[in-house]
Amino acid sequence: MASGTLYTYPENFRAYKVLIAAQYSGAQIKIADDFVFGETNKSEAFLKKFPLGKVPAFETCDGKCITESNAIAYYVANDQLRDSEILPASCAWVFPLLGIMPYNKQNVEHAKDDVKKALTALNSHLLTRTYLVGERLTLADISVAMTLLHLYQYILEPNLRKPYQNVNRWFQTIIYQPESMAVIGCFKLAEKTLEYDPKKFAETQGKPSKKEKKEKESKKESKESKESKEAKEAKESKKEAVEELDPTDIALAAEPKTTNPFDTLPKGSFDLDDFKRFYSNEDEAKSIPYFWQKFDPEHYSIWLGEYKYNNELTKVFMSCNLISGMYQRLDKMRKGAFASACLFGTDNDSSISGIWVWRGQELAFTLCPDWQVDYESYSWTKLDPTKEETKELVQQYFSWTGADKEGRKFNQGKIFK
Ligand SMILES: N[C@@H](CCC(=O)N[C@@H](CS)C(=O)NCC(=O)O)C(=O)O
């Protein structure tokens, strides 16, 4: 397993590729805590190891020096992630708005077109796929998602991202994985596109370089006060780097934000984990009566979720990916929910529906923004647990039998637990 030291400045999306890949592979990465961008990477010692003077840069425990974020990410990845990589859309739209590149209307308009083309292509690629390559998350997903991070963060407000529903769904799948959240925290999609502010660029440009600053300061200030100011700055930038980049700190800092919404609802008497264990280990002839014996209707509810776009379903395996993708995106919901979703029918003639049980009486997806990616593609009916029809539906979906309303026979089922 790879291990070593990563040199980077805080919030570097290129370094995120490396850090997220490492979350998956278990690679042991230490972030150089005394790194100061513009200084460390220009020092003689650094240039000796990394002649281009660019970051991220990675020094392995056995002394190999690697540059290029994609190469480092590949190096720290494991076999599952090393499938392929797709080069991303340009960030030329974002940087002028952040004030780190001059604003040139023509260039930005051009970049907008490029981004639209890239997103359109990506959107059709993802129409029938959960991930970019194959059926599991790979480095390609991490890499492309991180390159789109700023677009989703600063530019793609709801109207702008609306045409790219498949990309949106995929992007959210990637960024809400625990491994991604451990690095970037709880990501928020743009609510409003960042507006161009000419002052921002002037400020970043007007800021003297470290060398100019030194020269100016030596003229204006006494040596003593300059030294104390620099020491303070160095300390602060070091503090910032340590505070923002240590992966353990980031993971810990992300924790309070990930409090489970079900924790706010009373637990009741139904021990869902116990039922899940029973269901996994026992035959349905035992587990379904057990469910009814333990179910607490006051604190839990039962719902039928029916996919609204069955006529768009094609290959059975793709529809199954749709169900697994939804389950993955709802990872945190497992704590207070159980479901059995079934695919009925065959290729080009199928339907998806499922029986869901969760804590609380309301539609659970409304409790948390992370849970709202897929649920609107389903119609939700709350079932009365005292009714015979409900008992029949629970029996059918928990035991994976029967047919849908159109008579398509049960084909495959997936359990959310
Ligand atoms: N293709 C490289 C780009 C690295 C890069 O340009 N890094 C910038 C910071 S975002 C840098 O270190 N610039 C310092 C310099 O050019 O002197 C990668 O993906 O790692």
C-alpha cells in the first residue's frame, strides 16, 4: 500500500483527487504541515526533488518523488480505482469569477460553450450508467467530479444544472460518498451563480508578491516590526494549512454536519437493526411474521415507492444499477430505514417499485438534502399497516414474488438495509 508525504496548499482540487483516492485505497498520506505555497515549492530542497516546483507533489516513504495530480492519484489508488480516466471540462468559466484570472467576455463565453458541450456529452454517457467506467466507482469518477467541483460550487445554479440530471445525480453520488466527505466535508451545490466582481481580480493582482512586499516593507517599516509581521503570517499560514488539510481533522470536523436526521425522531419499540439481522438470516416464512410482530406503527411507517418512468427502462442490468445507485446515495438513511425494491419484467418491458419502511410518519427524503436526488422519480404512497392490502404487498416485496400491476413477473430484487 502506498504511503508518503503530499505537498499542497489548502483546498487544492488537484490534491483532492489524491486524498479521495487514498480514502478508498487506504494509502497512508501525510500532508506536509509546514508547506507554504510560493515558498516551499520554490526552495532549493523542493526543486531538487520536484524540478517543476508545482504542487501537488508526492514523496513516497521510500523516496520516490512524483508530480502531476493524476499520476499521484493513480499511484495511491488501488486496483478497483485504476480503470480509466476521462479528462475534464475547463474551469475557465470559474476562475475569472473567483478573481484569480482576468475577465475576458469572449473567453468566458467560449468556456461556457465548452462546459456545456462537456456536460451534455457526460449527461448522455451517464444516462444508462451509474459510473463513468464499468459498474463500480473508479478514479475516473473521482477525477472528473473534482474537476467539476468548482462549477457545481460556484456556477451551476439550479436552472443551469437542470439539463444535466444524469450528471447531477452521478456528481452527488460521488461527493456524498463517506470517502469524499472525509476530505471535502458536506458539499453544497450552488444556489446562485457567482457574479463577476472586477474588484476581486484587482485585489488579487494588486496584492504585492512576497518579494515586492519584502522590498516595500524594508523601506517603510523597521526591520524589527517586519520580522514580527512575517513571523505572524508564517504562523498563520501554517496554522491554516494544518487546520484545513489534516485528513483526520477534516473527517472529524465533518462529523457534526453528518448527524443523522433520524436521530431527531423518537426511536419507538421497533428495533430495525434486529429485524434486518433476522431478515438476513432467516427464511421469509419466519422473517415476515417477525416483522409484523415487532413493527411499531406509531413511530414507523410503510410506503410503496413506484418508479415514474418505467417506459424509459431498457436493459434489466441498467435498471438494477438505478436501484443500487439510489441506495448508495441514500447511504445515511440506512440507519432508520429498510426497503425491498423489485424489478419486474424483462429487457425493454419492465417496472421498478418497492416497499420502504422508515422511522417517522412523513416522507423521509424531505429530512435531508442529501436524500433528495432520486425520490422525485418515484411516486410515494403511504400504506395503512392495519389493511390487508398492505400485508399482501409486504409479503410480496419482502419475499420477492408475484408480478407488477401490469402483470410483469418478478425478475430481481434489492434490499436496502
Ligand atoms: N498538471 C499539474 C498541474 C499542477 C499545477 O499547475 N500546480 C500549480 C498550483 S494549482 C502550481 O504548483 N503552480 C506553481 C508554479 O507554476 O510555479 C497537476 O495536475 O498536478
